[in-house]
Amino acid sequence: MKVILHIGAHRTGTTSFQAYVRRNTDFMRARRIGFWGPLRTRKGLFAGIQPGVTSAPRRARGRVLLQLNRAERNGIRTLIVSDENMLGTMRRNMRRRSLYDDVGERLARYDAAFDGSIDTVVLSVRSLNHYWTSAAAYCVARGHALLDDTQHLRIAHGPRTWRDVIADVACAVPDARIVIVPFERTAGRPDAMFRGMTGLHGPRNAAETWLNRSPSVADLRAVLSDRGDDPALIRGQSERWSPFDPAASAALREAYLDDIHWLTAGADGLAT
């Protein structure tokens, strides 16, 4: 059985992809493709794998292997495991002002839990100015503190980019094929993500799903007002909020273009 680990990243259409797969169960069943999404993985299946938890990792590994064996006995030939929290959390990214700096340890734990059976790891990347803007808006909308201008500049000029994340993933799961899918190619197109992940043309049903979009400037101001903060902290006149000034946004865009150039040049043999 081929195991495909879809690890995110956050804000790259993962929720849309998961909803798309769930709406096409007949298509999946006919091709013997199984699916584990957050509705399954976050109900105890992965408990004990993540760093910082007290549950025994050996028990977590046994639980995962039991489910893998059951899926294979049921005739599943390809299993897609999709949960962006395997990669890390946006909250940690914002707190550390860094891009998934613990991904190496996290993915090494998942590789051990799956007993080295992971065939492919799929990661979506997104232009860094849009990723950080979307992550910041998402976190603010869910009650997290708004970063100040100095902290946003630290993010914009930080040294860590997708290239570092990919290198950490490749090191943590050395026997797996690493596939990188740019969000710009799959935004609002979960069927395109499915094809990039499996090589198969997915069904058109729900193929233009786009869920969990970033809140608008008006939405974020309403959130701040409701919790007693100054809504004027959300600056801008356009519908979409950007916490970065033009120079910082340009630096993030340039860093992303460098990452894409590295990927298209072969990614040092680490990823496709």
C-alpha cells in the first residue's frame, strides 16, 4: 500500500482539498484510494506523536500501524493522509517569527510512527508575503495578539524560507519522495492538488471548492472591536489586510522567487 503524507502547509487550500476528497468517496473507493483527514487524525489517532506530549510514542506507533494494516486488508492500494498540523502550527510560527522551525523533529516522529512506510510527502508552498499575511489574519481572527511593526519586520527579513523547511522534511523522512505543489497553481482547485499528489485526474464534483478564506479588513476590525481592542490597528483601505509595508512585502516575494528558482533547478535532489 502506497502511503502519501499531505502535510500542508497551512493557508494553502488544505481544508478545501480535504472537503473535496470527502465529497468524492465513490470515486476514491472505485480506485481503492483511502483517506485519513483531520476528522480522523485529530481524534486520538496521532496522540503521542507530536513533540511535547506525554503519551507514549510506542503506543501511538502501534495504533497507526494497526490502522494501516486494517486499510490494506480492506483493499486500499493508496492511502492519503492529509493534516496540516503534522507540519507544525501557525501559532508557533507567529510566536517564533519563523517558518515551521520544528518540522524536522515532527516529521521524524511521524516517519517512525508509520514505521518507514511513507512513500511520498506532499507540501504546498505559497508566496511568503501572502502566506504570512494570511496566517496573521487567521490568528488575529481567532483571538491571538496582533504583532507590532517591529515583529512583522523580523518575519519579513528572517532567514528561514520554504527551502529550509523542505530540507528539514527531506532529512526527517529520507526514504520518501518529496513533492512540492505551489499554491498559485492550485488555489480554488483541489482537483489540481489531487492530480499533483496522485498523478490521477480527479473528479469535477466540488472541484472549485475554496473554503476557509482569509477574513477581510472589515471582519478583522470587527473582531478587535468585539474584544475591546482598537480596530484602527488593522490598517488599509482594501478588502484584504496586509500587515507588511511595501519594502517588507517585496523582500518576502523575492525570497519566495529564490525558493522557486531553487526548486526548478532541481532542489539539490531533495524534492520535485
